Amino acid sequence: MTHSPPPAVSPLSYKSAGVDIDAGDALIDRIKPLARKTMREGVLAGIGGFGALFEVPKRYQEPVLVSGTDGVGTKLKLAFEWNMHDTVGIDLVAMSVNDVLVQGAEPLFFLDYFACGKLDVVTAAAVIGGIAKGCELSGCALIGGETAEMPGMYPAGEYDLAGFAVGAVEKSKILSGADVKPGDIVLGLASSGVHSNGFSLVRKCIERAGEQLPATLDGKPFKQALMEPTRLYVKNVLAALAAHPIKALAHITGGGLLENIPRVLPEDCAAQLVKGSWPQTELFAWLQATAGIDDAEMNRTFNNGIGMVVVIAPTHAAACAQTLRDAGEAVYAIGTIAQAQAGAAKVTVR
């Protein structure tokens, strides 16, 4: 009995299955010079290997590593819709390095994860260019990452971002908030806008406003005002930490002022913030009016104009504020620390 030869089939390749290795190589070629701009002491081997190597700088006597990870959230939806991809990478870096900073740590290095259904080299290069810029501005080396092309996992033109930062702090200088006590001053550092939290509500506000969107907010075109990247506080706050006895820092992200400040306060302390002690920008006023929400919800959903909080003794508050202002921060005395009351909120704004 004879057997017929198997029918001829068209050959399959990884590219025909939706993964373009050549495009990935082209992207790496584009981002290597961007990553090189972020190199700093401690980098032993960066992009290109299976793992990136970093040596903790020898100036640390008892280094403690501090890590943080985050994404950009639904702000990416506006990046897709408006074709604005060059700033979300800065957001990605800022969300992690600002968190690491809160423990008093200097960010050392950053790795990113970019995932898409089909790799668009131009878009990916814009995003990763933003990541490199964020690293450069915060003195943090971009030493590796992953670009994942996964056909069928994401709609056309969409991608997801995640990343993490590792920093170091001297064990004796870790900021825990344990020394915070009633009478301490709460300083607020202005945000650059919405940063990267609350965008599910932002998008609902845009939808509700329909065609009645303002042309500008705070002197910027509407879309630019919404997409303004998260402010990188690292270099200026590290300088203030070196010069002044700061007791605690709080990065104001999801949960706003009301839920982030308590994370760095002792159990017996509460923060009393003074309403109107910092200005409400046109952007946040528009969001509040469009959403129709009260002040408490604004301070719980958004940073509402304050992206980083500093807690310091009153004898050092003015000098610390001046150091930060001289470095380019907008600083406001927004409240004080008081004795916590049983059953009462840990943060009040009155």
C-alpha cells in the first residue's frame, strides 16, 4: 500500500504569527543612545544582556535598598486617543522614583516593561524616550527592560507600561516618620497637574463636557494640561534632605492628600491642613466643577495641586521651604501636625 505525500503547506514564521523580531532590534538600536545618557556611577552592565548589573556606590556605609513599582494607569487611554506618547514614560519613572524618595532614598536604577499587540517602533521609541528622560532628570540609570510584542493581547494602537526603581539610603537616615510630633509643619510642593492618578474620573469629565472643553487651562492647551507629566521631585528633595532635618515625606498619588499623608504619620499624630493655603489651579477647578464633587472628594481622588508633602519641625520649616524654592519648587505651608483623636480622621482640611 502506498501513501500519498502530505499536502504542501505555506511555511509559518514568527513574523507571520505577528511578532516582528526585526522591529524589536530596530527599537533597541534607537533606545541605546537614550539609555547611555542616563548612565551613572554603579552601572556595570546595562541594556543588551540577560540581566543588568549595578554596584551600590562605595560612598554608602550601610546601604539599604528601597524598591518601588508602578504603572501609568488609564492616562494611557488619552495617550492613545490623542496620539501623545512622549510624556507617559516620564510619568512611569516619576511614579516609582518619587515613591522611593519618600524613604529618603536616592534612586539608583530603573527597568521598564512595554507590552503591545504589534510593535510600532516610532511610538515605542517615543514612550521609551520619555522613560529615559525621566531617568536622566532624576539621576537614575535606565539599565534594562522588556519590550513584549504579543499578538491578540492588546487592541491595535494600544500598549501597557510598567516599571520599577531601586534606590539606596543609609540605614541611619531612613525616613520612617517615627519622629513626627504635634506642632510639626506640613509643607506642600506643587504638582505639575493631575500626574498619573484619577484618570478614570478625568476621562468621565471629558466625556461629560463633550464639545464644551476649555481651549486652555493654566495657560496650556487643554490636552497638554491633562497630559503634563508627573513632576520629578528627586533631585530637589534630596538636596533639601541633605541640608535640613526633614522628618517625613509623602508622595501624593492615588488616594490623594487624605489617604497618603497618614501612611507616614505615627499612630498618635494627625495632619490638620488649612483650606486655601495652596492655590487651586484652573485644571483642578475645571475637574471639580465638571465632576460636581465636593472638596473632600477632590482631596481624596486627586493630588489637587500638591504632589509631595514634607513634614518638618517649625524651627527648620522656613529654611527648608526656601531651599526648595531656590531649587525651583513651589512650596506652601499647608498645615500642622496635631494629636490624633480617637475615631477622628487622620487628615482634615478646614
